Amino acid sequence: MSDARSVDIDVAGAQSAAPEHSTPSPAVSARPGVVADGPAASSPRLLVVMGVAGCGKTTTAALLAGRLGATFAEGDEFHSPANVTKMSLGHPLTDDDRWPWLRGIRDWLAAEAQAGRSAVVPCSSLKRSYRDLLREAGPVQFVHLTGSRELLSERIQGRAGHFMKPEMLTSQLSTLEPLADDEAGFTVDIAPRPDAIVDTIIRNLDL
């Protein structure tokens, strides 16, 4: 897919409950990842599920990896302890904080592609410059999960034990640069259930 675009969600296929993601066997990769059960792609796909805090990146990316038979890694695990501490205190990260984190994700994606494996990772990817760095791994496609500020805030406040503080949503929304027309990817609304969101993503990946 050569350009960024918005997609309408078809919620008719949503189930009454989102399926739980089970942890499959570890993959040999540059960083911790798991290989999910599912149909393998004919050629490796590198997918980044992006968006601000509370949009459901990890849930969506894990379900998507399972459906595609791709390797999954949790993007937050690439953060340094210093970054996690900073965010736990409610302080937004600077570019200097983010570059090593993004390089780690880029290198993991590149290693998966080199091994011939499709890979899915959740990563906020708020700025075009961040996405440009991730694209150094290969032909990365971005799935931008979007929703109202009210819904995002509600979801953040409902999370227990996560280092991301609700007040950081304002900082992330102000930093966010949506996908440009020349970027490979598309946007998806987060209002439907996760399984319906993944159905829509798969339809728009031209599989």
C-alpha cells in the first residue's frame, strides 16, 4: 500500500468478546519476540501499530501478529530503565530519550526481515522523523490507531500498573504528526472491539 489513508470500520463481524492472546514459543530474534500461530505471509511484512497512549497498540498488534503468523515484540520492552522511570513520574520523553528506543525497534524489525519472518510491533511513532528511522529496517507499513481524546483518556485511566500516566496524553497528542500521503499505511478508528479492528486492518493490507 503506497499511501496513507483512513479506513472505515465494519463492526458487523465483531464477536461478543475479544479473544485472549496466548504467548507462543520464543523466536530467535534481536530482541524478545514471539512467533504466533497463523498463516505465514508469502513474503515478510513489517508492520508497526502506531498511535498515542490508550489507543490499544499492544492488544491490536498481538492479535494481528497471531492472525498473520508473524513475530510479535512489545515495543515498550525496548525502552531503557531510565525512560520507564521518567514516564512513570509523568515526564514526557525527549527526542534524545526516544532515539535509542527507536533504533532498538528498527534493528529488531531488520533482523526479523533478514530472517525471512514477518513482524508486528506496537510503537507510538509519533513523528515523521521517528517513522523515517523505523523505515530503515525495510518496507515498513504503519497502522495508525485513532480515537477521541475522551475515549483515549478513559482507557488510560482504566489501566492498572502501566507506567504511562494520564497527563502524558496531552503531550503525546501535541507531538503527534499523522501519517502523510506519501507514507505507507492507513488509519483505523479504535471504537470497535479489537477483533473487529484487526479484521479491518487485514482487509486493508491487501493480503
